[in-house]
Amino acid sequence: MSTPTQFGYVALIGLPNAGKSTLMNTVIGAKVSIVTPKVQTTRRRVLGVFIQENTQVAFLDTPGIFTPSTRLDKAMVNVALQAIQEADLVCVIIDACKRLTDHERLLTIAKQSGRPICVVLNKVDKTPKDKLLVLAQTISETYGFNEIFMISALKAQGTEDLLKYINQKMPEGPWLFEEDDLTDLSLQDLATEFTREKLFAFLHQEIPYGLMVQHELWKEDTPGKVQIYQRIVIEKNNHKGIVLGHNGTLIKKVREAAQKDIRQLIQKKVQLFLQVVVKEDWKNKPQYFQDQGLEF
């Protein structure tokens, strides 16, 4: 008799910059969720498909859970809360470098969800061992979570044991994705995310949080060559010059870096065209970002 297949959803939840996207990319073996050192980089739910033997897992990378102040913030947090309810297993990603008190609200939300939970202490390569042991013991005693894993998502340390546990917890059922699927995001969505990642990397202070990238047009008139048009939406007029840079130098760096990533993804020549537009207070106007899978 053939071994029955298994399929399930695993939600990765945590504070901003806890390492959720890094963990998913490491597990998937490809970059499907953008990563920057800045908090709140992830704005939408990003699905990544992992296969091991007869088990297919759909990881849900989610925005960090934080106290929202704008309608965009609220939509981002709602995405994470919705993913918890959809998941067969919830992995609570804890930044082991931070204080446990920083994670109290997160752990309480997980506890009250009623979903199967495992706790993942991330960034263990940067944390003293005695602190990790105390942290794990306190989480177990305070919240009753006994499945606790210690990993470094960046260095892929400890992820094998975590994946083994996840596979054991997935329910029996047919696979929902093809064997060569990596994500449910379209190429257009991935391309806009790559551009936003480069903007986060090249810009500083508050400006990255005041912008988004919209897909405009994808043209393949010539075989093996793609023309992509995107809009960078910002919320303040005085930010436009900063995004463009002196004589357009910064936007050129962004375009070239994003082109490179998109080219590697689709294996075609890429011409990327970027337009910067101002939409004041767009983060409180859902019509500007409701097409990005955000829940209200």
C-alpha cells in the first residue's frame, strides 16, 4: 500500500523583525518573502510551499504583530490574526535577543487562539545558552507551551528538528499545490516586493514605511525579454526628491538591484521602469492597498 499524503498550513507569527521571513526562505530554499533589517518589512501574507517525502506544507509568513496606528497597520495585524485561525499549526517565532516581556501579548494571543502551538526561539547564535534555557523554561511554565525549538533561521541551525516536528503534525490529505510550486504569489507581486525590498535597503529613517510599490504593466513583446512598469507611492511631497536621489542616483540603484533579482527569478532579460507618485495619507485609504491581500 502507498503511503498516504499529508498537507497542512503552518502560520509563522511573531513581532516585527523576529525572523519569520528568513525562516521561511531558509526552509523553502528560495527567496519568496523579502527580508530587510527594518521592522514591518512584511506587509501581506506570503505563502511558501515545502515538500518532504509524502508531506506538503504551506507556510504562511505574516506581518509582525504590533500596536497599529494607521488603517494599513490594522490591516497588517489582521492578516497575522487571520493566518492563526487558518493554520493547522502555529509557530510562534520569538526573538531570543529580546526580553520575554516584549513577547507577552504575542504569546497570549497564541494561547487564546486554541490552535496547536509550537514556540521557536530564533537567533540562538546571538544569545547565551543559559538565557535560552531560562527563556524556554519560563515560556513552558507560564504559558504551557512544551514544544519549544531553538534555531538560527539565518544559519539554518536547528531547523531539521523543527521541520520533522511540523511534518508529524500535518493532517492526512491531498496536496493543494504542484510539486514545483514555491508560492501562490504571482510574478508581478514578487517583482513589486523585490522593488520594495531595495527601497527599504537604500532608504533610511521613516521614509520606507511611507511608501508602497504597485504593479502597473508587464510586457513580453520580445521572446526572452520583459518590460515591467511599477509605481512607487509615497505620502509626502518632500520625500520625492529623497526617493529619486541627486540626479536620480538613488532610484537608479533601486531599479538596477531590483532588476537583478527579478531577472534571477524569471530567467529573462528585464527592463524595469519606476515612477514615483505622491498620495497623501495613503496608509489610511484602503483603496490604495486593498489589492495586496490585506484583511480589514
